[in-house]
Amino acid sequence: MVKFHEHIISDLIEDPNGGLVVTSSGLSLPNLIATLLQLHSPSQGTVLLLSSSPSQKSSILHHLRSRSYNPLPSDISSDLPSHLRLSLYSSGQPFFITSRILIVDLLTSKIPTSSLAGLIILNAHNLTESSTEAFIVRIIRSLNHNAYVRAFSDRPHSMVSGFSKAERIMKCLFVRRLHLWPRFQVYVSQDLERDPPLVVDIRVPMSGHMCVIQKAVIEVMDACLKEMRKTNKVDVEDLTVENGLFKSFDEIVRRQLDPIWHTLGKKTKQLVSDLRTLRKLLDYLVRYDAVTYLKYLDSLRASESFRSVWIFAEPSYKIFEYAKKRVYQPVKSNGMNLGVQSRSSISKKRKLKDNTKEENGESLETSIAGGVVLHEVLEEAPKWKVLSDVLEEIRDEREKEAFLAGEIVVESEQDDSGIVLVACKDERSCMQLEDFITHGAQKTMREEWKKYLLSKVELKGIETRKKKPTGAKGFGILDGVIPSTPSKKTEAGSISKQENDALLAAASKLSRLAKEDVILEDNTLEKKGKGTKKRRTKKNEDDNGNKFEISRPNDEDQTNGVHPVLRRHNDRLPPVQFYAIESDQPILDILKPTVIIVYHADVSFVREIEGYKSENPSRKVKVYFLFYDDSTEVRKYEASIRRENGAFESLIRQKSLMMIPVDQDGRCLGVNSSVEPESITSQNSITRKAGGRKEVEKEKQVIVDMREFMSSLPNVLHQKGMRIIPVTLEVGDYILSPLICVERKSIQDLFLSFTSGHLYHQVETMVRYYRIPVLLIEFSQEKSFSFQSASDIGDDVTPNSIISKLSLLVLHFPRLRIVWSRSLHATAEIFASLKANQDEPDEAKAIRVGVPSEEGVVEDDVRAENYNTSAVEFLRRLPGVTDSNYRAIMDGCKSLAELALLSIERLAEIMGGQKAAHTLRDFLDAKYPTLI
């Protein structure tokens, strides 16, 4: 354990109430949590860990396992029976638990709060006043004043988003101390810089085409930001290219635009999406290979070409053009550029020719009639060559050290310290680099090129199946064929079509030969001996001669490829382990490498390397950083450091000015301490009644479905002083009274429920079992209180419109009440008003609603078997029966057979009119037609 962890733990233990700890990213927060759990004694009580991600949980367990801590913390899940959970809560051991299970057990009194030592809450930056974690802390504080709450976060930039977010989080957790541990803190910097690792910073120059693409993307992004500034809807200080490099930029923009989102035009909304796409283009440029980047651009062109703003910007054509030049170059067979040659030519019909291959085997071509040739470039990533050189350098250094020491390094005798760790951003990059190390750059790029061409064939097949004629053949043109003209647009289109035809021709040839290869391989499996070897040799020769896309040099030339030294001594390379930074695993503690190659720089991972070296001062660690020189990769890394330092400076200022209430430790809290003093406001209105004697207020109860605890509404209802009863409901989400049942839908859930048809079934069951069924449509507090923007509402009535679907739902269920709520707090006010003058709901009856019985029909029960739903549906479809009189008919007769025997006078009395009675009687007495 590093030294500054001891200072953090001592600060936390000093305050028995707990506190909020904010650290820089990468300072081994799971290791700190493991140390706290190790110091815990079972006699103190049970410790519950909340809001931990899967990666954090696995890291904590790894650190505890490495220290031989027993027993390891287990999970408390809903699968465990209640009596077993009760025994676990009283065991005094630490446990991982979800907030949903814990809040339900607290509300149902299935957990002895006196046996809790405290809570450890991770990812505190995600907490809000209405979150379930805040709900849990409020209940535990009111029942156990001695329990501590220790919250942790390693995202300082998330702690400063919004107004006084750190202070609001501390208030909802009822803690009074804020502990800040940035990288520049004295203890942290001393520990990490006492014996730093040896660092080699390698700046790799980007290729010319990559530089042009990067410059073009930045220009397009700057143009989009200028358009955003013109709207005057977003803070100008946030609209910078540097901020646009981070994912949090989308959150900043959306947070400012959400309240007025319905008033924005389509262009402004599209600009928000375009900025996210441009950030990905910058990131993928330095992360992936040329073919993958081109494939991503093709997908963008297909999906966003009609609605995107950035794609029509002036520099955007360079992005597509130079991305294509990194992979292939269409030229004329005489060597001239296709675009130059075609300006003076007229587009003609083209036929497929045989593919040709250059003599050196490095660049391959295919030609079609008209002299168009596809010249393969397949530019490899510049970092690949540097990575192979670094691995060779590591191998040479180790051989030199072994030679000077007079020892022979045997691979079987090497320990874990001989592993070279290569850290990449994601899993895809790891797999591709592994292919590059194993097979070389040329083969890796050709495999990607094959996948790209085969995807073209699949896309062409889909387009052919979906393509439909747009008009009548021969209307205004000869045989439906548009004659070619030497205009500029036609010439440009012909160039694109020639190029596309060349790609499709190569892809079709590749697909056809791939099928032939499968057939030949199946034939070779049936034969043995020399004939098999000869046939395989012939197949390879056919590939080299005919299929330019996948032809490769022979095995002898393969050793003299792009990286001859690497290929010749591949078996003698040091063992390489690739690691995806996004997986967030404690790879350094597991492998304990001595050489680390940071292929994609990440601030959090760099801090982990510093902490790893600080914990292992005797181990020599050498770190190679591979950066693209003058790239957004460097800018993003440096900007992330500046952003984190700025976030901590802001938190330090907030801490100096922070105002924490005296009762923030929770000792002055009662069960209903957060309830608004409504009785005080209405005191003067009741002074005339019995001399101002207060009436005994009845406790309000709300029955809540278990699944609703994923939302924050039960927390807000509890703040309003309502008693929450969590049960499993078959019908509805909230039961307010014996008559009122509420189905709650957010905007997103409403659209999904209409699409799946689930909402119709839910409303149908509510109408069947409750007299006042309510559909609550709840909006987010941060977003606009608008169901649809004005631009989305059309003049025509369409069945796919959400308004049309709601109208049909109300017409089909006339007793359904739709309630629109602006926010969670507005919903709580609506529930309070709906419960006025209503009886409290019965928990036992609410649980039985909609549940099929096993022993048969029970008297005075509300189960589904008491209702013949088929007969009711048949009754409602009879002539003269309406939504206003069908219940009276059901009360007036026991069955359809009895209904058919009633007199016209009795029918008129039940149905409320002679006209409806005669209509039904005429239908029942009508004779059916016969053939005679």
C-alpha cells in the first residue's frame, strides 16, 4: 500500500460520521477500499458496499485475495430468501449489495439497522438528491445514528458539473467532511515521484494523408461550433475544439439545451449529433487502421448523408478523399489520375477485365473496361513499425544484459517479469496488434481489405433486394436509360461509378474465389498423399495469379517483408501481453511487468503505473509512450490533465466556501424530518375548529411495485411523508387507494410500450380491476415539459404518431385517466392530491389482484378467475351495448343466456333507454339466413 493511502484512511477514521473522498483517477481506489475492509472488525457490525461497478468489484476482490483476506465479501442478491439475508446482515462481514435490494429490505424492516457498522458508496459522482442511495442513507441515519457513510469518487471533473454538486452530494449523504486528494497533493506527489519508472517518450510522425484528414476534421468541427455559437443557446466558453475532444462535451451541451430542446430547429439538433460524430472521427483516426477507418466513413456516408450538416461542409470532402487514398487509388491503365483523365471523356458502359498484379507483389491492381485500375495502397499505421522496433530493442537489450552477465536466457526459466505489457484503448486494437505481431503488417492489412471488399458485396446484395423502380419505364426517356452527357455532374458521377464498379468487381471476384477455395478444400479432405499436396500448391498458384486482393508473397518472401528482423526472430521475441484499458482490470498487479508500452495514452492508466512502481520500488520498470506527433491524441492527453487540475482547484475553492448545516451528521433527523411543515402553514385556518385543536393526521400509504425502485419516485414520495410499502404487483405500479391504480411511464418507456403493445395490456388489466385507472406520463426535471416539438407535429393524422396512439388508447378505454407530470416532485404533489379523501390501500388485496388462484374462485375476492373476460368482451360488442351501460347489464343478469331471455321492458330498464333495448332485442331475435 502506498503511503498516501494511510493518510486517507486515518482522515476517514478520525470522523466517525464518515466523509466524501475525491481522488485523481488512477490512484488505486479499489486498493484503498480493500485496505478499509481489511481493517474492519466483525464486532463493529456489517459493512455494505453500494454502487460498485463490475470492474471495481473484481479489483477489490483481487486485492483482498492477494492479502489472504477471508472470508471474501459476497453478493446479497434477491435470489436469497429473506431469513438468509437477515442472517447475513447480522454476521458483521462486508457484503456487496445493490441499492434496489437494500432499500426494499429497509422499507420492509427485514434488516437490523442496529447491526450495521456503515456504508461504503463508490462512484459518488453519480449521486443526486433523489437517487436511491440518498434514500438509503436517509433511512439508516434516522434509525442508526452511529453508522458511518464513506463515499468515494475518482472522477473530479464529474464532481464540478452543475451548481455546487459536491456540496449537494454531501448534504444528501449527511456527511460534513470533504477529503480532496489530487495528483499534485504533497503526499501523493512525494510517494509517486520518489522512485519513478524510466520513461521513454516516442513521438511518431503521422503520414501525410493522416495529417490532412486531421486538419480537415478540426476545420469541420470548428465550423460546426461556429454554427452553434450563432444560435445563442449554449455558453460560448464551452464551445471549443479542446472541449469537443471529450465525451463530457456532449453532456455539457445537452444539459444546456435539454430545457429548450423542443424549441430548437432540426439544424441545431443535428449539430449536436455531428459534433459527437466528428469527435469519433478524430479518435478513430489515431486508433484504428486505414481500412477500418474507411469502412466507418462509408457507414457514415450511408447513414448520415441526407441529414448531416458536417458532411456538406467545404473541408469534408478531404476526409473521404484522403481516407480512400490511404487504402486504394483509382487510376487509368496508362498511369494517369482517374479524375484528370475523365474530365475530357464521356461516360460509357464498362465491362469487367481480368485483374492484374504488379511484379513486386506489394501493390496490386484491378482493371475494368475503359482503362480504370484500382491501385492498392493499404497504408499501415505508423505506430506499427515503431512498436516492432521497440520490441526488437527490448529483445536486444535483454540479450545484451544476459551476455554481459554470462548467462543464457532460457524461455522456460523466465518469470513474470519478462512480460512486455502493451496497453491499448479497446479490445479491437489489442486483437489487431496481436495479428500484426504474429503475421506482420502486410498480411494484417490484407485481411482487413478482404473484409472490406466482402462487406461491399453484402451491401450490394441488400441494396439489390430492396431496390424498387421509382417510375414507369420509358416515360420521357428511351428504354428507361438516361443518356450520358459530358456535363460536369455526369463526369463526376461517372468517376464515382467507375470507382464503385471496380470495387464491386474486385469484391465479387474475391467472393467467388473464396467459395471455390472452400470447394477445393473439401475435395482435398477426401484424398490423401501427394495428390493433396500438389492440389494445394496449385490452388495457391491460382490465388497468386488471379485474385489480386488476397494474393500474398510466398513463404520465402514473407520473411523479407515489412519487418524482416521481427519475422525472422519471432520465436525469440519477449512474451507480449495486450491489455485493453477500457476493461479496467488490475493487470499490473497480476502480471507484474517490467516493460510497459503505452500504445494509447490514458491518464488513469499512467497513474496506475506510477502507483505500481511506488508499491514495488525494488522492481525496475521501463515505460514507452507512443504518441502521434502534433496530433489530437497529444492534445487530448494534455487537456485531460489540465481539466482534472482545474476541477480540483474548483473543488478546493468550493470547500473553503462550503456551508454545511449543523445537523448534517444526521443526529437531529427523525423519520419524517424532511417532510414539509404543511400543518404550520394551515394552522390559522383551523383555529376556529375546537379552539385550534389539531386533528390526528392519518399516515398516508402508497403501495409500490418492486420494479419501481429502479426510479427515484419512491424516494421523493418518502420525502413527502408517505409510507412506502414495497410489494410485487401484477397490475399497476402504484396503488394509491382501493379505487386508484397508477401505471407510471417515462417518455422513453411510453414510446417503447406503444411499440411493443405492452401498454395496451397494462391498461386493460387496470380497467378490469380498478375503478379509477390512471396513466401517469412523467417528464424529466432537466428536460422541457413538452411532449413533442412543433416541428414534429404534422398536418395529417398518421397511425404511427404518438398522439394518434394516445387518442386511440383513450377512445378504447374511456375510464382511463391520463395525468401529465413535469417532474418527480410534481408527481409526488399529484399523488398527495389524488389521495385526498380516499381510503388507504389494502396491501393484501393489492397483492392478490391479477394473480391466478390455485384452489378455485373465492368469495369477495378480486382475482382474475372471478371475471369471464371472454363473455364481457362479447357483451361489449353486441348492438346497443355501450361503455356507459355494459356494467349495468352485468349487474342486472348473471350470464349471456339470461340476457337473451329478458323482456324488452327489463332490457330498457337496465340499458337506460327503449332505443338501445330494441336494438339489442332485434339483434337477438333476428333469424339467420338459410339456403332454402
